[in-house]
Amino acid sequence: MAIKFQYNKTSLQQLEKQLKIRVRTLPIIKNKESALRMEVKRCKAEAALLEEQLEREIQKYEAMFALWNEFDPSLIKVNDVHLGVKKIAGVRVPLLENIDFKIRPYSLFNAPKWYADGVHLLKELAHTAIEREFTVAKLNLLEHARKKTTQKVNLFEKVQIPGYQDALRKIKRFMEDEENLSKSSQKILKSQQEKRKEVGA
């Protein structure tokens, strides 16, 4: 990214201001990046644990597979999922607050006695599956934000800050050269005027 500038004091001041802003902002962005990196790591571990838990619950479900033919699946359904929003390092992520299940009444005397366990097992299974989906969504949002923040850190660190420093150096050199030329030309002019005075006298 080439930084546009002119060889004058106004441009010099603007570039110094831009450089100061980036130098001041860089540590903040780096802190955000490391916070997001840690949160992504934590979220990945949480997703892996939920995946294992879901596998165990599916195995429990499969262990009772022969009995599920008798089970009425309309007994239980997810009624509502309550969401919240949490900010993590400036990134808004969904938060699973609660899941409401609707359990249709059934006869405890006519239904097999394992129905209560079956309802409980399905509730656990649905809860874990929904929680895992939310964790994966949160992970994707955090990962995206971390990548964007890393790009910004790299842009500031490797492109913009060195670019502004280089532009400032060029302007300062140009202005110094211009000043030196001006002084030299003044000296030459002065010495020529003195020679003329000597010749004229």
C-alpha cells in the first residue's frame, strides 16, 4: 500500500498524526487478537467436550434401541430456545440461556415404566445437540473476528507503520535538502554581491 503524500509541512504533520494513531492503536489490537485467540481455543475445547457428550448420549439412546419402537416421539418437543448475546473482546456472540421442552402428558400406568427415562434421555440429547450447535456458531464468529484482527495487526505492523515512517523520512530529507539548497544559494548570492561591491568600489 503506497502512502500518498506531498513534500510539505502540512503533509508531514498529517502523516505524523496518522502514524501516532496507528502506533497507539497497535497494542490494543494485539491484545484483542490474543484475547480472541484464547477464546477460540477455549471454545474449540468446549465444542470437543460437547461432541463427546453427544456421542455418549447417542450411545445410551442406541442401547435402548429395541425399546424406542414402542416410544411415542410426539410426547416431547422443543418448545422454545432462549437466546442471549454476550460480547467477547468486542465480538457479539449468541448465548444459549435456556431451552423449553413441551412434554405431553401420558399415562404412567399404561405406558412402559422406562418412558420417564426415555423422555429424560431425549431431553438431554436435544439439549446437548442444541448447545453444541450454538458453540460451533460462536466458534465460527470468534474465528472470523480473530482472522480479521490478525489481518489488521499485520496491516499496521508490516505495511502501514513502516510505510508512514518511510514517507516521513522522505519528506524530512526533501525539506532538509531544500533548506540546504536555499542556504547554499543564499551564500552564493551573498558572495556574488560582495564581489560586485568589491569590483564596484
